[in-house]
Amino acid sequence: MSAQAPAPPSPSPGGPAPSESVPLFYRRGFRRLLQQGLYVAATGLLFWYIYDALNLREFGFGFLSDPAAFKVANQWLIDIDGVTNSRINMYLVGVWASLRVVFVAILLSTVVGIVVGVSRLSSNWLVARMAMLYVEVFRNTPLLVQVVLVYAIFLVGAPLIQNSQEIGDFAFISNRGVAIPWPVPDAGWWGAPDWFVGVWVALFIAIGAIAMTVRRRRQDRERETGQPQYANRWAFGIFAIGALVTFIVLGLPVSIDKPIIEVGTTTRYLEGMVIRPEFAALTIGLTLYTGAFNAEIVRGSIQAMPRGQTEAANAVGLSAYQRMTLVILPQALRQMIPSITNQYLNVNKNSSLAYAVLYDDLFRVAGIIQNKAGHALEMFFVIIVTYMLISLVISAVMNFINARVTRVGV
């Protein structure tokens, strides 16, 4: 027979309960309440101190409605004069300038990351080593150095605007930037007002939505039947033909504005669109730096996939392009997105290095307002809130994409 452990002694009917025999400080419930009370008290004390300190220095944002009395360069699609407009308007111009850099850098760094990341896995020795060299150089040098170096190349390496390099009689390159043709509203055949171009843009978007719907349905049909449906060709054809037909029917509401150089007391670009050296330096620096990190994320995500996926794609006779675009990248995308999202958020925060190349982003414009009006605490509060809102929007978009990519169909 096996010996049985003695049963624990039952409390005597008249004795104290087990919880009552434990000192109050050592009871779990009391200690939790005590910790929460201390946290609430410390938080309230902190907020009271901040409120009292702000009251002593007359904290407020009324100064933002005063005239700005300064100008902001690198405006695009807008023309705001700082002499008559308020400081908050000029700050919003800086926000718009930052958003342009962030958006373009995110797009370009994504393309660079995919191309370089796939190139690192190439069987071609030269291609793989060149991709590795790019990653090691740009990932291990400070972003500020890269941005300033690109800016110096634009200012020193490019010719003066008086001796600008002409490209095919439609673009110019100089130390004042790159001038390229740009579409502008036009009266067209019917003499329509400028806002008429919005009708074509709306139809343009609607045709794009129809093309994507057709593409998705043909892809579903291809998965069900196993027969090629050429979804991408159909989508591109519908989009191209629809855009061309509506453009002609509406009387050509858009024309191409070619840049010219005005020679006078001040030689400058007129017409077209000018990519300023400050914008180009910041965007290129962010693209090269972030693209190096994105490339490693792409490479690691592809290598983390089971080898059986690639072998199965080879077995059914897919080409290298089909294997990469139809099998490998769609599956690796699930692992890429969380890390890629962090890099996109870094693009937003790193864009504050615009001050190094005198690009009037939100950080630099906020600094100008602070120097003219004081109120440093208020301006830093506005800067923090702005960067946080932009980051939250980027996170929301990427979380939506991640939810769509990781969704498993039954």
C-alpha cells in the first residue's frame, strides 16, 4: 500500500479565517489597490504641476493667428504669401511640404527595397555583390551625412542656371533644380473652365476602380477554372482605353506646360514644375537610407520561406519572374509588412532633418515661428502632435493592408 499524505488541518470553527490571519500589507487585494492609488496620485500630481506651470507662463496658441511676416519656399500647388497670411497657415504649408517628402520617399524606398532585396538573392555574382555593397554603405552611414552629401552634389556638381543642361528641349537641369513638363488645366475644345478638369479626374478614378474590379473577378475565375484569364492585361486595357476616350470626349481638358528659362536681372525657371535641390536632396537621402533597410527586410522575409514553395513553382514550369511575383513575394509580404511599417514611420520622423538642407518642412517653419514669436513650448507641442498624427495615419493604412494580406480564406 502506498502511504497517503496527511490532509491539511481544517480551521477550527471558532478560529480566524486564513485571509484574516495574513497581515493587511501582505494581502494581494490590498497591495493592488495601494499600487493603483499611488499611480493615480502621482499622475494627478504631475498634471497639477504642469497645469500650474502653464498658467504661470500664460500658455496659449493665440499667437498662431497673427501675421507670419516671413515667406516659405518649396511651395507646390499652393501660393501663400507670409506677409498677409497667419502663422498657422504658414505652418500648414510646412506640413504639406513634409507630407510630400514622406509620401515620395515611402514609394521610392519601397521600390528600391524590393529590387535590391531580390537582387541580393540573385544567382549572378556581380548583381548580388553590388546589392550587398549598396546595403552595407547606406545602412551603416548616418542619414544626415547622406542628405548633406546629395545636397552638395546638386549645388556644386550641377551647372549654373545660365548654363543649364537641356534635355530634349523639354527639361532643364541646373543648381536651381530640375525643371520638367507638368500637366495643367486647359479650356480644350469646348472652352470649359479650369474646374472642368476635375470631371475628368473623377472619371479617371472611376475607370481605375472598374479596371481593378475586372482584374479581381478574372483572377477569381482563373483560380476556379485553372485557365489563364490575363487579368492584368484586361485591367490595363480597360483603364488605358477608358482614360483616353473620356479625355477626348471632354475636349482635352489638360495640356502639358513645358518649362522655360527667363533671362533677366534674375534668371529663373518659368512654367512647368521645378524639383528644387532641397526637396531632391532630402527625398533621395531618405530613399537611399530607408531602401537599404527595406532591402534587408525583403531578403530576410524571402529566405524565411520554406524551400518547398520555390521548388513547387519550379516544378509547374513557372518562369523566374512568375515565381517571384506569383509565389514568393505574395507569401513573403506577410512577414515584411510589420517591419516595413517601422521603416515608414522612421521616414516620417527622419524627415525632420530637412533643416540641414534648408528645406521648409514643418519642423523648420515651426522653428521660424518660434524665433519670431517665442512660445517655444507651444510650438514643440504642435510639432509633437503633428508628427504623431502623421505616424498614426501611416500605421492605420499599413494595419489595414496587413489585415488584408494576412486574411485567410476558407
